[in-house]
Amino acid sequence: MKVAIVCDWLVSIGGAERVVLELHRLYPDAPIYTSQYDPSRIDWFNDADVRTTWLQRMPTSLKKFLPILRAWTFSRLDLSEYDLVISSSGAEAKAVKTGPRTVHICYLHAPTHYYWARYDEYMENPGFPKGMNYIAKIGLKLLVGPLRQWDKRASKRPDYIIANSTYSQAAIKKYYNRDSTVIYPPVETDRFKLTGKTELRHGFVAAGRQTPYKRMDLAIEACNEAKVPLVVIGDGPDHKRLEKLGGRSTTFLTNVNDNEIVSHFQTALGFIMPNADDFGIVAVEAMAAGTPVIAFGKGGSLDYVIPNKTGLLFEKQTVKSLSTALETAMTKNFNNEAIVDHAKLFSVEEFKKKMRDYIKQCLSDQKET
């Protein structure tokens, strides 16, 4: 069976790239088609046959400027020679062409954010370099109509769709009118598991790429209000603004290695998830370290935060609502081992098993028709 893997881009490390990595491990001989690839920033695919498009000749720093070119390129990428195509996409890669005998399964992280659920957020702050935001806003406003039409057509190309959470599943139905099956993304739970007694837990931790929609500002201001220590791990375009918001007990760490982040997670009172993410792998990583998650009560966190057992949910994205939840978390005696056990439901092994079973079923269904 000839298999191909497709993804939007491979220029940084994140949840979508972890899905591609595990797909590569399932099908190590399958070529990986993508728009741009930067092995200096993500070294997971040194043994893979990565095939880039003509967009590879453009700097990866221009990735945000290229949705129209990616749409044009992927929609003309003909993979009809393959028996099975698995796309991992939250943007344009789902649009690849396949043949009548090809089974195309799309692991869809979310309907394209900048056309749908987060259009207003992108219009308010596109996140482009200084001086380019105004141009980006005008361009998106003028083009969003035809781009949404294209995106809807592209969403019809996969034969089967997998959603990474029930939150994404609902969005896929709302914007694309497509049914989907939920398979949670792979989380390296074993890397974070408790290995014995850890230090006394203290303070809170938040981690992830520092962009406006991640709402790290909310975590910082809530910890200031509650007068509790906070460690903020990560970097991004919002970093300087966040540093100005930080109080005396806020620590910013931009270069944390794998061992250090495990230690931070294992010794924190709680992990703060202040935004409505499609899933939120980093929050489950914290749970794998036995750390309860204090999350905004919307998004992928609803699939793994069980109130008063694996964490707490706060209702409004306000400083008061989150600071109240933090104060409540400090009074609770969470069972750290039970949180670890719950995180195992989202492990790499569970992902692989469910993907194998689902792919097998899709191939069988296709033969019957």
C-alpha cells in the first residue's frame, strides 16, 4: 500500500507537528509533503522523506503572508498515485488532490482559524511585524469572503475527518458541515510522570507560545491579584508586553530544556490554561506530572479537566474569575497520582492504537463501497 503524509508546514515545534511525527512513526516509509520545512528549528524528521513545494524557496518567516499561495499550491498537489493519504491540517493541506481509489483521511486540528472562529481576533491583532498589521487587516477583510468559500470547498476533499477534541468536532460541523471522529492528539505522558517524591508544590505555571490569543496576560494579572508566584515558560511576539505586566513574583523563562520543564510541572500547585485552545497538549503534559489544570471553561480543556478531580474550570476570561479559581485551587488537596492516571488516556500509545484502528476501518469501508 502506497501511503503519503501531508501537513501545512514544518517550521517549528508544536502540537500539529507532534501529530505528524507519530504518523511518520506509523508509516516511516511514507513521504511527507509540506509547504515549507526548516530542519534547523525542528529536527524530528531527519530520517524522513520530506518533500517541500516551491514555497520552500521563500523565507519561513513569511509563513503568515502565504495562505493564498499555500491554497493554490496544495489544491494542485496531485497525490492520486497513493492508496492512502493522511493529512494533518489546520489550514490548507487538506486541499490536496487524490484519486478515486485513494482514501484521504484528514486529522483536522480546527477549521482554519483566520477565516472562522478567530477571525475577529486576527483582525484586532494579526500578529505581523510592526508596520504590517494595517496592511494585513485590509488584506484579510477584502479576501476573507472568497477565501472562506475556497476553505469550505477544500474541507470536502478528505473522505474522512478526525477532530482533535469535541470542541474542534463541533467547529468542524458548524463551519464545514462535516461529521468527524474524535481522536485526541499524542501526548508524551511518560516523559512527565512522577518518579518518586518531588519537592513541596508551590506557585503556578503557564507555558506556551506567547501570542495575544493565548491570554498569558490573564494568567499574569490573576496571579498578581491573588498574590501567588507564577512561572511563565515560553516566548513569542507578546513577550515584551507580558514582561511589563509581571509582578515581583512572576518569573519568565524563555530557554527551558526538557528536564527543566518536567521539574517545573512536577513542583507547581497548578497549571494555568487561560485560553480556549482547540486541545492544549501542554496542559495534559502538566497533568502527566500530577499537576491539576486551572482552565477557562471552554475549548479542548473540557475533554480532560474534570472539576475538583483533575483541575478546576473558571467561567469568564476575567482576572477576577481566574484569581478566584486560583484561590480555590490552593485550598484543595488534589490526588496527584489520580491526575497522572487520567493523563494516560491521552498518551502516544493511545493515539497510535486509535489511529491504527480508525485507518483500518476507513480502508475496509472504502473497499465495501
